[in-house]
Amino acid sequence: MKLNRTMALGLGLAASAYATSAVAEALAMEPESAGGLCEIDPSACPKQGDVETLAARQLVRDLWDIGGARLEPRRGRTELRYQTFGSPTAEAIGPRMAIDRWSSDRLGFGADASFGWWGAGPPSAGGLATASAFAHALWVPWSTERWDAKEQELTAWDLLLQVGAGAAARPEAERFPIRPAVEGTVGVRTFLTRSVALFVDARAATSLSAPELELSGAVGFAVFVPRVVTFRSW
């Protein structure tokens, strides 16, 4: 079975390469041999850059269609996240922002900061009830991707796990001490396009010097740059 799959994949790749070469050769005709189109409208003649782009897209489409390419939508990209979180234990609600860099399709590193306001915040802190900043590592243990080769667009779901270390602050008798803290987050994310994703997550954080578990949930969106999505052959 494995040999048959390998032979099928090899034949598919060979056919794909031949078809792609044919497309490139057909598109790369000189204006004199391209027929009446170039004479009527020179701007419609194929350009070298267009030929290379179309040939590369055709190859990726063929590889994806025959199961010979693996989509890696996170590898080598920077993720900018914005969330609104709510914490019943800290009696706070507010924004959380993060920036992440994905070194592989499964592993990334980044940092985030949160600021929460609500009734528990002291007047001296302007009503601020909680604040934190963490450096963190991210891991995607499960994901499912779908690539629309015709539209060159992505839809996907993934499970995201995050652990971080940093500092957190909570009000105490009109003071706002800053203490070392750790956090753990689990989230689910869906890609709407290859650049935009929505997600929800749940976080547990605690101070190391004065353990007090802070639970929170958040919803938000993420923007991935650049727009280029990585493919790898099997």
C-alpha cells in the first residue's frame, strides 16, 4: 500500500511538473508568436513575472490536489492579537494585546499585556483592578486546514496552548504591588482568511509570591503578516 501511494504520488508530481512546464511555455510566447492578441492589445501579452507566478500557483494547486503538499499557515509569520477579556475573580474587564512570532507551524514565541478595570479597582489607580505582562511560548497540538487553490485562500481551525512568565499587579489597600507571576492559556482559533483569524480562550494566572488564582476568558481577533502561506512537500 505504501509503495503504491509512493508510486502514485511520484506519477502525480511528474504529471504536475509537466503540466506546469507546459503552462509556462505557453504563456511565455514572444509577442510575435502570441498571435493577434498582442497586436491588438500589447498590454495583454504575458510578462515573465506573471508566467512565474502562475506556474508556481499551478504547481502548488496540483501538489495540494494530489495530497503531495502540506499546508503550514503559521510558519515564519508574525501574529498580532487583540482581545477583550473578563475575569470574575479579579472583577475586571479590559483589553489584552499580544505579538507572536511562529518559528514553525506548531511552535511560536511572543509577549502579551492585559489591563482590567471594574468596581474592584481603587480610586488611586484610576479604577484599575488588574494588570499583567507575560513572555510566553505557544504550541498548536491539533489543527485542520483547507486550502482553496482557485481563490488562493485559507480556512482552518486549531487548538492553541500557551504558557508564560512575567509580572502581575492587583490592588491591595490602595497600593498596587507588582509581583512575579505565571500563566497558562488554552484557546480555539479559526482562520477566516489566510490573514485574519478569530479566537476564544481561557486563562489561569497566579502570582508566585502571593498565590491567588486569577481566572479569565477572552474573545478577539488576530492578523497574520505577511500574507504568504507556506507549503511543504511530503
